[in-house]
Amino acid sequence: MNENKTYFSTIYSNFLSKVTDEMYAETWTEADLKRDLESILMSAIPNFSFPKFPLYDFKRSTEDENGDMVEGYFNSVLSLDEIVILSNLMMTEWLTRQIMTTENIRQKVYSSSDFKVSSQANHLDKLKKLRDAYVAENKANQKMYGRREITAEGRVKTTLSKLAGEPR
């Protein structure tokens, strides 16, 4: 079967392999998890700079007449680089969600001397640094993605000569 599409689940699998919070996937029904993953993907898509495929040519997931989920997909076959970039962009969106929860924003006071308000701030700072690391990694991945192409033989080739123009 030669379909010219990439199902969202391919990107979700890559994303979920990066999320180590087992409670994230365990607390949802399968349908709710897929809806949430699609929501994160939709937030991530606009952050893909200069893709080599039609970024907005996709079909969102729907429900059929039986109420079963019909999975969404891109109308292109995405490369591994593109899947990784999209899943990393999803990770950035997911980390932003973790940082922006009311649990993190609300000041907590603990009665025990074992807990300090600074530990909450420390945890939040580590989340922000992790998110920033993903942003930086994604910027580097997208820069590299734009500077290379895969030949018909499957080899990676630089595109820097195209930037300088054709030789005279």
C-alpha cells in the first residue's frame, strides 16, 4: 500500500518516546489522549520554519458515524528529520504547558520544615531550562534540515552551494 501521507500517530510515537511522565498517557482514555496529542501538534505546526513539504496540507482527526476516531494525517510522506522536528516542537509545547499550570504559578506554603518555597521555584526553573534546551535544539535541527537534502541514493548532501548561487 503506497499512501502519500504520514499519519499523526507516527509523530505522536516519536513525541511520546521523549515524555517520561508515565502518568501523562495513563490518565487518559485512548481517544482523549489522541485529542490532546493533536491539540499539541496543532500548536506546534506554526513553529516549523521553512518545511520542504506543504505544512498546512493535513486532515485533522474526525469521528466516524460509529463514534470511532479516524486518525488525522499530513498529505505528504514526511522524512525522519521532519517527524523529529515536529515531535520536538510538540515537546516544547508540552513543556510550556507544564510550566504554565496554575499549580506552578500559585504560591504554595508548606507547614513542614522539609519543604521550602524555593524548591518550587527551583523545579520551575529546571522546567524552563529544559524547555529552552528544546527550543535551542529545535532551532539547530531546523537550521541543519534546511541546509541539506537526501539524494536518490539516500545520502545526505549539503545545499550550501545553492545559497552562493550557480558558479559562473
